[in-house]
Amino acid sequence: MPSHPRAVRRESGQAIVVMVGVILASIALVATIVDGGNVLAQQRIAQNGVDATAEAGAVMLAERLAGAAAPSGGWDLNIAARLAQTAAANNVDVEAAYYTDICGIPLKADGSGAIHLDRREDLATALQVGNGSHILPGGTATAPDCPNRLVGPVAGVLVIGRKDVAAYVAGAIGISTFRVSTRAAAVAGYLQSYCDSSEGRHCAVVPVAIPVDVVTCDASGEVVPGSNPWIWGTVVTVPLCKSNPGNVGWLDWTPPGGGSGELVCSIVNTDNPSITLPTWLNVPSTGNVNGGGSCADDETGTSYSAVEGALRKYNGQVILIPQFDLTCRVANNDPDPVTTQPAVVTAPNYGCPNAPGGGNGQNIWYRMPSFAFFQLCDPLLAGCDGREGAYIQGSNAAACDTGNGGTACLVGKFMNIMATGTVGAGVGSGTGNKAVGIQLIK
């Protein structure tokens, strides 16, 4: 007996429903494999971006810990801008960022811990980076106790970030994006016995001054000051522009004599004076550094030619480089800047007899709040792309140009900062030395 037409239609309709269900299930399975794998990969990328963002904030807090003068607008405003810049560069969004102590505990505005009695974070009461008052956590805490959740002073940044990931296959079933959320905390603190000659090693002190913030050169070779600190732990190009205030500049430890010949020997056989941080130093330029003759190493007898060759003696090694945050113009009848505390750390003049800024020749002084631990590149080091640690002689645009026409530079990584104590004469040892480092803690 033939099937009833209505029954046939009902069975074919059920088959279509089953087929659609199978297709949707197949799409969901493919989406799980394709989009799920992509989300996991993007999770790792987002975590790296948020890690870098937290570290960028910690670097600025390290500069503060090292005694650098407060930037224009204050620390909070600049830290917030730095987080936003780094997050954008890493294609992640910052949902919120909070100040922490060195244990990673969020802090309230008064410096107390933003934690519940059961030790859970209380982010609703924590002070955010980029707060309306543009303040850092206050209080008088000095000695944190991490296991017991006793907080210390502000030392880090907790960043909560996200990344929206476009769907490939799941869009067919109405899911256009996936949201990846992650977090990271980075803190700044003191390292002990870094490059201490008492442990059988030391860092050579190189007579070149580098600003605490990034600088570039314009098309004419003039310095263009920046407002962000140097990136740590990543190979960077430090351009050597013309010799004017605010520039990366060569130093003469024994002015007014000297010249490039003396500079070469000061690099090969370090002869810096004892320097207590922070301080003002009168260190005028040493003149043309393209030459300088040669100088023999007192220990090995090896001869190094010109400033470039002298610096390449330290390829692959960590050296100490003075960092400055202010210059001081001193006229003939002015007293020298005050190098003792509290004047040298007190705004707005920081011990300078005039408003800080400007100066040239023997009239310029640098305020040095810290020394950078800088690892010079070596052609065999990862990340150096076959480059040397220094390019001084001639035009080296291929190695030094960062988009601004630079032809001379140092290449390497900023590793840590020496923030307090005395840099010993000739080597990076001394008394009361404390190096500032940063670390991801969660």
C-alpha cells in the first residue's frame, strides 16, 4: 500500500531537522578545534602583552625608587600613560591597573592593604593607576612581610587586561568574538651585590651619560628628549646625537683637560672617581670621539683603538653607565650645585643655583640619580641581530638608525639600576650599593 503523502513530508522534514542538527554539531566541533586552538594561542599572546604592560609600570616605579626627579605631571599620570602605550603596542586592552607593594598586595590610597580578612584581594578599595587625584599610595610602611600579608610601600603594578579574538568558524553559529582575560603584577625592588667586586667580579664604569628617559635624534642630529624610561630586558638602540644639553654625552672625569685620547684610556682602564648617589657632576664633553688613538689594557696588554674599539672591549658584558635626569647651567659667579642631601633631592632646583636646564661646555652639570646596568651587544648574542655593542666611527645608519637618521649608537639591554650608595673609584663596587631590579611575580 503506498505511503500517505503527508507522512512522507513529515519524515522528510524530520530528516532535514536531523541534518541541520548534524551540520550545526559539526560546525561546533570544527569551531572548538579551530577557534579553540586560536583562543589558546591568543591567550599566551595576551599574557605576554599584559606582562610587558605591568613591567613597564614597574620600570617607572624603579626610576622613582632610584631617586629620579618626578616627571612633568607627576608619577601617576606618567605611569598610566606608559601602561596605555605599552598595552596598545601589544594589542591588549587594560581593564584596570592597581598599585601594589613588593609582595604584589594591592594598596589603598592611605598605603594600607586592599585585602579582606580572609586575605582575598579587595580591588574595589584599591588605588587605581591613573586615579582622579593622580597620587601614589601614601602611608609610612617600610618593611613588608609577604607571608603574613603585612604590606610595604608602593613598589609595583597589577594589571588586569583583555584581548578580543575574532572567531573564524564560530561566526557561522552567531559567535563573532571570544574575550581572553588575563592579569600580571610586576614589582621593583633592591637587588643585593650586583656586579660587586668583592665577589670577584665588577662592572666597568663607562664615561658616557645617558638620560633616564628615551632620547632620539632628529634629521639634523639634534637630540629629541622623550618622556618614557628605557625598556628593560630587550635589546634597544641608544642613539648618540650631537653634544647639547639633554643628550647622550661623553664625560671627562678630570675636566677641563683631556680629549678623546684620554677618553679611550678611561674606557679601557676605568678611572672614574668615587661617586655617591644622587649627585651633581661637572663633566663637560670630551670633544670629537671619532678618533682617540689607542690604549693598552693594564691587565692583559691588549691594545684597543679609538673610542669605538675601546667600548667593544666589553661586548656581551654588563657595564655601568651614569644616568642623568637634570642639567644645571652655572655662570662664572654662581656657586656649584649642592651635591649633598637634602638639597640634591629637593624640588624644584635640586641644589642647582639656577632653574635646572640648559648649559654647555664647562658650565654644564648633570644630576645623576642612578647608574644603569647595561649589557652591550655582541654579534653572537641572541636579539642583537649580529650587531656590535658600539658604533661610533663613520656613518652606521644600518645599525643605528631607528627612523630618525641616527648614525652612531650603543646597542644592548638595560638590565637593572644602581640606585643608592657609592660607586667605587674605577669599578662598580663601593659602599652601600643597592641595585634596583624589576620582576614579574604573578
